[in-house]
Amino acid sequence: MAVLTKAEAPPPPPGRRRLLYRLQVLRHDPTAALGLILVVVLGYLVVAPLVAVLSDSARLQYGDEIHAGQRPGEWTGYYLWRVFRSQISGLLFWEPLLNTLVVSVGTTLFALIVGGGMAWLVTRTNVPGRKWLAGALVVPYMLPSWTFSLAWLTLFKNERAAGQVGILQSVGIRTPDWLAYGPLPIIVTLGLHYYPFVLLLVGNALRRIDVQLEDSARILGAPQRTVIRRIVVPLMLPALSSAVLLVIGRVLGTFGTPYVLGLPADYRVLSTGLFQSIRDRSTGVASVIAMVIVAIGILIVLADTRMMREHRRFVTVGGKGAMDRLGDLRRWRWPAFALGVVVFVVSVLVPVLTLLLSTVTRTPLDLSTFTLDYWLAERLPGAVGFPHGVFRGSELWAAAWNSLRIVGLASIICAVLGLLIGYVVVRGTAPRVAAFLRQVSFLPYLIPGIAFAAASLSLFAVARGPIPALYGTTFLLILVMAVTHLPYSSRSGIAAMTQLGREPEEAAQIAGASWWQRMSRIVFPIQKGALVTGIILPFVSGLKELSIVIMLTTTGTQLLTTLSIGLVDYGYTQLANAVVLVIALVSFTMTYLTQRLTNSSLASGLGG
């Protein structure tokens, strides 16, 4: 029998040749395979939770079969009827929806007035200390949002809520319920937290307006009000609309402040109503409310996109020198500076000092009762659930370790995932994969945090196929926190990879370097700035995050934020204030270090 030599052997069939060729290409450039892996990962972590919560809202849950007259798992409209049309729909949905609208509109108006006024002051006038004011007035955003609500309680709390009364009540000034709890304090405290958004957006837009347009109008005889109405306001519409929608979207998913200041007065908004439904194990009702919040959040961002498209016609081109000309306040310069200082004092110093004072005195405003017991005591009289100072025992340290560990790992995953998404979008050759990754990685930005947490809980609370139940695990917290911050890191990764040419990688590939060697020795080192930013910014944001984690933590996965809210529930106001001060200190320190490492500033462009 003849034996064929290698040269005489028949060639492999065409299908096998194509497979061998693709495997060879894949070994040297696995971008396509990486793209498919990312599509599957993001599909499961971002899209699947939304599908799960939609399914839970349309399938009957266990325990509701008697009320609905159906078997568990069957398709049903019971939850839609219960939320929108039943006798208790007002309590479940319509009242919280109305309260949410009131709080959103009130907070937006407050933030526009304060933030817009301060933006005009530091960008268009010669007020003294412009640079200092521009930096100082964005500090409120570095603090946890419910810092202001706890400070408000410390000042105005009356006997309606458990625990020690506030400072005013302790000195004999009766504080009515409408001042201590409900919509007014929620609007004021959220406005103090979110006005920096308006300050940054409006301030940067004001700097880009060419004042030669205003000068030309004045030369032609237009009065100041006409200049503002016909020139300044139209040019400011994109920034104003973005600021309004951004604040509304943030308020929609905020949990801490409405919970702290609304619970004593039974004043519910959609976020606290969703949390209460989860706590009551009303999964179907919670799913419907979550879908409503998701829908509103998506509509808000789509409206912002539409407005930005409409306002692109308001574009000016002018000289740089003309843009930087400042209005002369003359004798009002120092009063204007004093006004800026007052805003800083009210939004930063008063809340922080109020919380600090409450933690070092047994009786408010009575320095003769100075004590460090709330920080260091081994035993606090009358305390049961938390019987010692915050630095004693293991609760604070365990929560701090959980926060640093969970948020740190989530930030690293978020940064690496964002850079890989940017790599596939920019370097990949499959436009549909790139479009899917670009859109889905941005989807968590459209969804308020508490709604996305509810959706993730709906997906991971039970075992589904090969994926076990993850509720109560640190792994679930890490995943959800990484995904919710993915919009920022993915956009940063796409921008960074767009600026990096293909030449360094191509040269390394010609020299025989594998894909992993090219990534580890070229791409990651060159993009270390984007990686550092992608790690630190989600880390700072995650440390003070409450809306996302409030429904996902258990006793074994307590974080600093959930520990402080738990102390509020116990009525231990001073201890809760102490924990919030710890969070604020860590958050402020990390934000400062971030700005130093990245040579950037939250107030960049303002007051410069």
C-alpha cells in the first residue's frame, strides 16, 4: 500500500481551511471574540435585570394567588390593576407620584436659582475670590446627599420622631411638623446638594457665550432685559435644559433624603414606596413601580437628547478675549462675595458643623455637656442595638472594610471593563457589536439607581439556570455597583481609545507580540490615566452611594451608608451623624486626591 508524503497529502476541505484561518486570526487578534463575550456579559448584567423585573410585574407571584384567583407563574394583569386602579392605588402609586413631582419641581427651581445665580457670579462678574468661590461652591456634591437631611433633623427635629429632639426644640423653639418633615425640608436639602450640577453646567455655558453679541445689541439700543431675553437665554437653553433634566433624574432615584425626612410624616415618594414594597415582599407591586421609574428615567434622558439636538442651532463663534470679559459690579463686589460665602456656609459649614456638634455634646448647644462618648464610649446608656461609640465595637470597622473592599473591587472591574469596551468599539470591525456595546453600556445611566437595584434583585434573588441565587452576597453588590457606574468608565474608555492610534500595536504585532502582550505592555500603560480616573471616580461615588445598595445589603454585607440609615431607624441620631461624618471625610479626601492625581477639578472652567 502506497504511503502519501506530506507534499502529496490532499489539502483540507475549504470549510476546515476557513476555520483554521479564523482560529489563527483569533489567536493574534481576539477583538471579535472579546466583543462577543462583552455582548453576552452586558446583555446578562444590564438587559436581563430589566427583562426579569418586567416579567415579575406580569407573572403572578407566590402568596398572591388567593387575591388574583390565578396560579403562581401565570401571566396576569393583577399588579397593574393593584398599582394603578385598585382602592389602595392612591397610597401605592398616585400619591407617591404626585409627591415625587412636587419634590422634583421644587428641588429643580431651588437648584436653578442658587446654582444659576452663583454661576453668573463666578463666571460673568469681577466678584473678589472668583477662583475660591468656584471651588468652594461645588463641595456640597462631595458630601453624601443625606448629610443635609440629618443636619436638618439635628436642627429642626421635634417629638414626632423617635430619639433626641433637635437643637431648636431643645432651646424652647417649637418646630412645626411642616418645617421638620415632609416636602419643604426635602426640597431644601436636595436643592443644597444638587445646585452644584447647575453651577457647573450653566457656568461653563456662560463662559462660552461671546459677549460681543451682547455688546452689539446694546450699541443698537437694546435694553438689558432684551439682551437677556433675546440673546443670553436662547444661548443658555441647552445648558439649562440639561441641568433641569439632570436634577429631575437624580431626584427621581434619590432614597436617603426622602426616607429620613419623609418617613416621620408618612410622606412617600416613588423611591421610598418602591423600597417599602420590597420590604413588604410585594414583589409584583415593586416591579410595576420599578418599571415606572425606569420609564420616567429613560424619557428624561431622551428628552435631554432631543433638546440638545434642537438647540444645536444656537452656536456662536467669537474671539477668546471677548468671551472672558467680566461685568464690573463696582460697589456691589464685596456684597456679592458675601452672598457667595453665605451660600457656602449654609450648604457646607452649617450641615457639617451641626452634625459634628451633635456628636460631641449630650444636650444640643450646651458645651458644658461636651463628651466623646458617641465616638469612643465602650457603653452608651439606653442604647440597645448599637450600645457603644462608633469607634468601639466591630460594626463601623466591618462596614468600612466592606465599603472599601466592595467599592474598590467594583471600581477596578468598572474601569477595566470600560477600557475593554472602548477597545472593542474603536478597534473592532463589527459595527453592530460596537453599536450594541456603546448603547447598552450607557443604559444604566438612564435608569435611576434604586430602580436598577430592584431590577437586579428581581434577577438574582433566585437561582436561574446555572446562575445561583446571589442575594445577600458581596459578589452581587460588586456586580451591581460596577454596572451602575459603567456609563462613565465606558465613555471614558471610548474617548481614550479614540485618541490612541493603531501604529504602536501594529508595530508590536509585526515584532511577534501576542494580543495579551500588546494590551499589557502598550494599551494599558498608555491608558493608565483613563484607568486611574475610571477607578477613582466610581470609588468616590460608590462610597456615598445609598440608593443602589439599600435593597441589596444584608446583615453580613453592611456598608457605611446602610449602617448610618440603620442607626436613623433606631433613633440613634448622634451615632448616625458620626457615621455620616466619617463617610463625608473619606469622600472629600478621595475627591481631593483624585483631583490631584488627575490634575483636574470639579470646578474646571469656572472662576479661571
